[in-house]
Amino acid sequence: MKPIKVGLLGIGTVGSGTFNVLKRNQQEIMRRAGRSIEITMIADLNTERARELAGDSCEVVNDGNLVVTHPDIDIVIELIGGYGIAKDLVLKAIANGKHVVTANKALLATHGNEIFKAAQEKGVMVAFEAAVAGGIPIIKALREGLTANRIEWIAGIINGTTNFILSEMRDKGLDFATVLKQAQALGYAEADPTFDIEGVDAAHKATIMASIAYGIPMQFDKAYVEGITKLEASDIRYAEELGYRIKLLGITKRTPDGIELRVHPTLIPEKRLIANVEGAMNAVLVQGDAVGATLYYGKGAGSEPTASAVIADLVDITRLATADPEHRVPHLAFQPDALSNLPILPMSEIVTSYYLRMHVEDRPGVLADVTRILADLTISIDAMLQKEPGDGETRTDIIILTHQTKEKNIVAAIEKIEQLQTVFGAVTKLRLEELS
Amino acid sequence: MKPIKVGLLGIGTVGSGTFNVLKRNQQEIMRRAGRSIEITMIADLNTERARELAGDSCEVVNDGNLVVTHPDIDIVIELIGGYGIAKDLVLKAIANGKHVVTANKALLATHGNEIFKAAQEKGVMVAFEAAVAGGIPIIKALREGLTANRIEWIAGIINGTTNFILSEMRDKGLDFATVLKQAQALGYAEADPTFDIEGVDAAHKATIMASIAYGIPMQFDKAYVEGITKLEASDIRYAEELGYRIKLLGITKRTPDGIELRVHPTLIPEKRLIANVEGAMNAVLVQGDAVGATLYYGKGAGSEPTASAVIADLVDITRLATADPEHRVPHLAFQPDALSNLPILPMSEIVTSYYLRMHVEDRPGVLADVTRILADLTISIDAMLQKEPGDGETRTDIIILTHQTKEKNIVAAIEKIEQLQTVFGAVTKLRLEELS
């Protein structure tokens, strides 16, 4: 059979990984796909470097437009990133009848609806396994492996940078700023780490997973996004004393009122397998009504792990391109005319458990005041930790774990607690998920 | 679109789960598959019970032949089990142009080559996600999610019964026979647990995984199979002292000389995520050259978890049936004309690390004799544990962990060690995998 010809937009870390793996495992991949898959054209601004990496085996250009309009190209891989030129080229590739593979979570989470609509109309595939959790085939699991299930919730460690930072903070008892600097020195965090540490990257990925889990349009603008920059070493320590680990989770849940979609540092019981995912690794826990909990673990970033997902998409497209479009696996797991308009809940309406830390005067009655406020709002207490004040100090920390309640109740309670004369400064609030 | 009509052979635990989940999640599944999937015919010897479970919605017969030859049936689900009538009916369904979904690992591991050949010739699909690790979509991950990779090895906890028994033995310090009885009382082990506890079930599953990981025919007859019946509580305890857990693993490895395919109790470092998979849960760890290690975890058995996999296959077939057969996902992940004849290595040629426990006279020189034997066979020692003899006893246990060596070397060493005057009884040998 004729080889499948692939055009690559951007030959950076993932692009060169894709090029190399495709070359190294050419025979293995052909044995699986039934035909050869070849990158025949590369667009990159740095054409010199691109030529160095690719050798003479393919054409190198500096303008992506030449790739997406080239009549010989069957599939376009978009690895440029961002929303600007990447979006233009993806839409142009689709308009030209090319199938598209992309690792661009930011693009899909924010402009996915437009892109998938265009692909649907044109009858081409847009595949994006690499956009969530790198090499872990989580998109395939959600879209195909768990089709029997009503997905109930997903909780994922889907940003390696922040998981590395949190693991180091716990291991070494260091604070966020110190570990961030180390992570940057080691290449685990970028020079501008904002998207990672503020939770934006994880929210892009959670948005995509919510869409294919429930059959809803991409709605990144409605996601709640809280990063790890304000997390203190003491919270990690107190959580540990109570039997919990703190992880930055991307969470999406189906409730009778709508969909929860949120990213924030989360206490999870240390006995859960996912609590023991350390360093830059990723893991996604999925709860389905028939299968129960399944977990998917692996490298969420890096050149070859991400390339593994990109190439899996190439093989999928190669295999499925001849199925009539109505029978292909739908882009968003559900048929385009069967998407649901379940609303994304505002954060005030989500239901979870909480960790509260407050700095208080160490004298009788303080705890009574705090617990009274919680009780008045029907928030019940699951566990408590009261530290002894240091030598010569009269103030101490109280940590309270609550049972499940609505976020707006806990916000109201914190407002009242902070007004107490015996409570100093702001109350620290973290969310807690049992994941069972 | 016309509904897909499904015939079900056997409505026991998994069959009734499949029937119920398909009914309960009908809308959700239709939104995904693009058309309705309906069980319209059920064959079971107990027609009365079948009618009770299925209600009036479908025809119940007592002869599977009526299902596999019925002109209205598109897909046949085989949940009879075993190699006899199940094989006949599967082959007959294929001959009649039906696609087949089966959870029958024993059938595929032993007669899969014949079945897939027939399916290939007839242009129908045979899907078997439910045959390995229940609801975990591990077949899909290997066959589609990791197509970019040269798979290097797989190690899986793929039998829930034995993992439950091992977890209980460790937790409670009980011996095998006691825990087996408890497991039987709780329904975690069958009345005749032979296939589970002797490792046969795990070997069936490992055989299937090896086939789709490397593109080789099913070769169950060449698998090495060792169960957990001879495992002693003391070995679990000693392993723990050394930082290891003992799990029954199905292992398959690609080596320059051929494929290792083996099931046996295995020491693994307690820090590995898979070492912490407890109770009846399953987990499969896959090492690919591009993606690195990925892990898949979930329920490996049970009515609805297994039904989840069966129905995922139904949806897959519904989606892909219109792709021309050459472009469908190949049954065994590799194109049928691209299977390789890599040999399965005899056990004497496999390479791994070992745990040796011996009962010895507690006096100087004994250890020197043992280590001399190991050194002569170029087996190097990684760790050692020598227990103090009990009060008034003159004999004690020595435990040795070796570095990697060939199985035949360790067998030769043990033969010599057992001949020492100061060593009493047989040397216990367990294999150890670092899984890194």
C-alpha cells in the first residue's frame, strides 16, 4: 500500500522525538499499521536546525502554509503550540482535507469547538492523544475503552512540573519558591512557569477530559483554576500528619445539577495509589459506573513519551481513514449531534471536603467559637489537629478537616471565623477528596 | 441508523452484567456509538433463569447454534468459557459472518491462532478486551495506544484471586491454606481454585498480551507457569524486611534471544506503584521504548467491570465495521502477514534476579561455602539477611538476593548448595524483578 505522508509543523522537543521514534521504529509501526508512515515535509522557522535533525529524507520549509496546502500530505501534525498561528494552520489543514494530529491542549481547550466543527464538516479526523498526560493513552481509554460507562468523575495529576515541585516540597520540607528554583535549574520547570504553577495547563487538560467524558463542548472559560504558588510547607506537613498527601488535581465530576470542572491543590488519602505518584509522573483516575475506578499512569511530558502519543494517533488515522466518517470514533467520544448542554457549575456550588488551617490564640473557648460557626452552617468536622504553641508563644495552629459541604458554605464560615478576635490573619482553605 | 443486533452466548455473571449495563446506559452508549446496540437473542442452558434476567425484550434459546446462525445477528458475545462448545460456536459464528466478542482467555490462549485465522479469512472482527484484566482497557492500550513503541516488557498482576490471597497473607501474617479458605468463603476464590492459584489463568492472559505486544502467535504451551501454592508466610515476611513485596506476576520480555513468557510469584520493590496494588485489584505495567513505563490499574474481574470491556468491544465493532478489513485494527495488533516467529525462551535461558532462602547450621563457614558456590557460577549477591537462631536452636534461615543471572545458573547453584552438610532441606527460590 502507498505510504501515508505526514507534514510536521514545528520540530522542537516533541517534533524531533516524533521524527526519531517514527524512524527508529519504522518496521514495528509498519507491521502494525499495515503501511509505511513517513514524515515527508517539515515546517519550522529554524530551517537550519530542522534540516540537521531531519537529514535529507524530507523537505524543510519555513512556512507552515506550504505544508497544510500540499497535495501530497495526508496528515498534518501540529506541534507549534499556542492559539495564534497554530489555530490558523490547523483550520487551513482541515479546509484542505488533511487529517490533523495535535498535542496543543491550550488550542483545543479554548478553540476546540470551532476546530472539531470544521473537521466534522470536512470529514477529516483531529486526534489529540498527546494533548493530555503525554504518553499515557488516556484519551483513548475515555473515548473508546470505557464507552460502556457513565463516567462519574475523573481526578488527574496532569501536570508534571507541579507534581515534581510538590513531591520535592514534601520530601525535603522545602518551601515553594526554593523548589521552583531547583526545578527550573533541573529543566523540570520553564523559565516562565506561570501556566504550570498557576494550574492553567492542568485546566486545559481537565477541560478536554470533561468534554470527552460527558459529551459536552469544551468550556475552558468556566473552569476553576487555582495553582500551587500559595501552598505552604506547613500545609504539606500537617496534611501528612493527618494521613493525606497534597497533589495538584484536575477534577471533573458529574452531579445532578451539572458538571464540576476545577483544578486546585487537593488533599488525598495517602493510601490511594494516585497519592503515591511522585516526581514528574502523571496519573489519571477515572470512575465509571460499570467498571469502577481505573487508573492510568506514566510520563506526562517529554520528547519521546509525547511522541508516543502523537504516533499512536498517526497509526489510528491510518487505520481508520477508510471507515465512513459516520462510523469513525467521534472526535469528542460522543457523536457531534449528541453533545449535551449540561452546565458547568460555578465554584460556589461544588461539593467537596475541606482542610482549614487557622492561626489562633491558645486559650480556652477559641475552638468552641470556631466549631460553633461550622455547626451553624451545618458543616461537620471529620478530624482536627491542634498544635502545641512553641516555647514562649501564645498562638498556635488549628487544622480542621470537614465532611463534604458546598463551597459557598465553607466560604461563609471562613468569613465569620476570620472575624473572631482570637483568630489571626487569613484562614487557609484547601479542598480534600477521598477519591473512593 | 439501524440498531446493531447482538446475540449473547451464556448469561451468567458477566453475561447478566453485560445485559444490565447495556440496558442501563443505553442512551449514553448510543450517544457514543451513533446507533443503538441491542441484545436481541440469548442462548443459555438455563432458559428459565435467562428469561427472568432478560425479560421479554429478547428471544431466549437453549442452543447457541441458533444464535450464531441467525441472519439478524451482527455480533456474537461468547461468555460460555472453556475450550469445547465455546470454540465450536465461535468458529461457527465467524463462518456465518458474525463479528465476535469474547472474554474467554483460555480459548484464545490455546486456540487463538486458529480462531483469528478464520476471522481474517472471513473479514470479521474478534474482540477480546474482557479476556485480560477485566475492565482495564489494557488490550486497547497495547494494540492501539502504544503503537509507536517497541514494547520491551510487560509485568502484570492479572489474577485477582491470587492477589487477594497474597495481600491477606502479608497483612495478617497467615499461611496460604488458611487464607485460601477465607477467600473461598468470601467468594474471592472458586470452589476449585486450581486455575487461579496454580497460575494458569494468569498465564493465559500473559500469553495474549505477549502476542499483541510483540506480534507473535499465541503460544500458551510454551509459557512457564508457577502458582502461589508453595509460598510460605516466612518468605513474604523476609521479602518485606528486605523492602520487597511478593506478587504473582505475568511477565513477558523481549530479549535479543527471544521472548520470555512466565508466571510466578515475584519479589518487587515496595516503592513501585504496582507493589501497592492490593486485594483483588489488577494492574499491568508496560515498558515501551518511547513512552517508558505506563501502568493500567482497575478491577480485573466481576460482573460489571468485565461487562464494561465486553461492551467497549461492541462499540468498537459498531464503529469500525465499515472500515475495509485491511484498514481495521488488526486482531493481534500487528498485521496478520507481519507476525514474527521470535521464539519463546525455555525457562533455563531467562535472566532475572533471585531470592534464595535456606535453612542452615548456625556456625562459622556456612555462609562462606554458600557464597563460594554462587561466586563460582558468577552469580553476584545484592543483599543478604541472616536471622538469629531461636532460643535453644542451632539452625537458622539465611536469605540471599542475587543480581541478574540465567535461571540455569541459579538452578546449578541450588543443586550444589543443597548438597552442603550444613544446609538442611530444599533451598527456596523465588524470582525478583526490579521493574525499572
